[in-house]
Amino acid sequence: MGLLFQTTVIDCNDARRVGGFWAELLGMPLESDDDGTEHWIDFGPDGRDLLFLTVPDRKSGKNRLHIDLRPDDQAAEVERALALGARHVDIGQGQQTWVVLADPEGNEFCILRALKPDE
């Protein structure tokens, strides 16, 4: 018996809004269930979906799990994320090669530096 990593779940007060942000950021379609409480980005048959669920409680504190994104052009992707509604956040990271941002409901994520050709 084995396990397959299937889904990362993000709790949201407005799952459609947060899911829409991530769909735009990742260039993927946002899918929804019939009653509009679950929204997801399907990355294909191998799994690894992002599922956005509507919950009543608000986010409190720093995320214990977050998403890291690897760009071709870090500065351009940071600017694009900000234009879509992200914001810079300081979680005590100090000066790093990555940029910490938060989605419209405050869920932190990082945009890493671009890889060098030999990496």
C-alpha cells in the first residue's frame, strides 16, 4: 500500500475570491462545486491540487505551511502578484533571496529566486 499526495487545502472566508487570486497567479482555471463552497485548481491526473474551502473563522497568526513558487523572473512575478492583490509581509524572515507575500486573506507564500542555468 502506498500514499499519493493529493491536495493542499486552504481555508478561506471567501473561497471564490482567494481561489480566483491563485488561479490568476498560477495561470490555471478555477473549478467550483455546485453550491459554491469548494473551489479548486486541478493540476492534472497526478494530483497535487489546491482546494479552497469556505470556513467561518478568520486566519490568525503565521501559516505553519505555505507555498513556495519558483519563477523565471522573480521581480516580474512579485509585481504581478502584487497587482493581483497580494501584499508584502514580514514574518521575521530578514534579508533573504526569496520574497514573502500574502494572498488577499493573508495566507503567506514565497516567490523564490530564479534558478541559475547550472542549478
